[in-house]
Amino acid sequence: MNIIGPDCLVFGVDDVAACSQYLVDYGLLPVAPAVPDADGASAGGRFEALDGTAIEIRRADDARLPPSLGTASLLRKTIYGVADTATLDQIAAELRKDREVRTLADGSLESTDDMGFTLGFQVSVRRPLSLPAETINAPGAPAQRAPNVVAANDAAALTPRTLSHVVYFVPDAARAEAFYVERLGFRCTDRFTGVGPFLRPAGTLDHHTLFMIETPPFMKGCEHFTFHMGGPSEVVQAGTRFVEKGYQSFWGPGRHRFGSNWFWYFNSPLGCHVEYDADMDLHDDEWTARAAPMGADASQLFLLQHREKWAPGGPPPAAR
């Protein structure tokens, strides 16, 4: 099945204004910003990356939302983009073997996975991107920046490029993995033994668009989501701006082992962590999945510590 990856995550939240401001400060574009409804409260909005993938937020009591997971998680729906209507037909035929599949007014499908997460499927909204990657100059290799072209730019536009992946807490990782692999054609690229798999759908080479972590049932929900940036400098610069706006760093910056992606995670009012990432490994069907026990050494190649700006000769910088 030619599933490309997540097009949109939909959240039902109590504080729409705070979540809206968070997503704008993170760097997403408010294409349908939160607007007041009849009682003056903000009803929700849509916040996009450069390719059109997005986060949507609505009030938690919005009747249009799928039901909650019955936990503290605020994620209500994961909408996957697919290549074409033929793929939608394949998905519908497969899932209707044992569960309800609804066709919505916009032609998309809606169903649930074996853990109770609501899934949507639509012909992908992703717009093609033609953007340069970060450039480096390294001895022994042709220069990627011409003479007098400066890399450091305080005013750089740091807009996320595309929705990268989502991470679920699930009560039964083996059963959850079987659904995505056997029913939807995902492949396991790597796994933390006893914890959960990194999964890649057929329509992308990205190391993963879904990772699952086995937890007690009361924790079921979204652990984090992330958008790809243009490179590691963008991750660090965007994260630094985020800290300067008062948001709390949770983990990072650093670089993962599985996937090799650079990362920086932050706390959020969306009931989950939110990450910046960049430079993820690509894998095809020839790749053999690795396995490792979960632990600090397995989860990151290195971890940096963010500090306030500092200059030589000054007092020691305060850690954040």
C-alpha cells in the first residue's frame, strides 16, 4: 500500500489560544488560525509546514472530533497521506474485513487501529518542495558554499518543512506492530527490544514515520511528534529561539542512533512533547532491522547541553 506518511495530527485541547501560540512560535504557518466561535472562545485552527502537512487543534468538546482515548492524551486522530485513490480503495477493502471504515464527506477514510487510535487516510496534501539543504565546507571535499557566502544568519527563516513522525504509547507493542505491518504494509526498520518498533510505510524511505513504546494502558496516547527542518543548524537555531521565547527544553539538542536524526524536544500544552528534527536516514526494502535494548547509549549518539549565550572571559554560563 502506497502510504506516504502522516499528513496531519488532530488534537482536542482545553486551551486553544495557548496551543495556537505554541505552534506559531514553533514555526508552523497559521493557514486557518484559531478564531472565536459563538460564545467567544477560540474554536481551533490549522498550522502547516512548508509542504502542507499540519497540526490541527480544536476545542476538546468539539462534536466533530473522534472520541478521546480515555487517557490524558489529547491526540484525537492521525491522518495519513496516500499516493492515490487506488491506495484508498486497498485500505478500505483490507480494514473492512474486521472493522468499520467510514467514508467522510471529503472522500477520506476514517477507522481505528488495534489499540483504539483513530486513523484517517486521504490522497496526500503534500506539496512538492524544491529547497536547498544546509551546506558545509569540509577539507578534502568540494566546497558547498562559494567564497564570501556566510552560513551564520541571525535572521534565517526557520519554517518546518514536513511532518516527520509521531510516537505512540501503546499497551501492547507486538499487537500494535502487527496491525501496521500485516494490514497496512509498514516495515520495521529498527527496534528497541521489549519496548517497540520504528516503522516505515511503503511510500517513503524515511527511517520511520511511526515509533511505538509499550507502556501501561493508562498512558496510551501520543508521546511526541516532530517536523523535519532543513538541517542540524536549523534544529539548534530554531530550538534556541524557542527557549528564548520561554518554552521548556525537555531533551536535546543531540543526535539519535536509530535514524541518525538530529533532535531537540520541548514540553508543550498539547499533552505531549514536540520535537525539531533533521537529517534522518533513508532505508529501502534491502535494509535489515537492528535491535538494541532501550537505554541512553542506544537512544542517542551524543547529547549536547543548551546554555545561555556566552563569550570567553565572561562568567560561567548558566545551564538551561
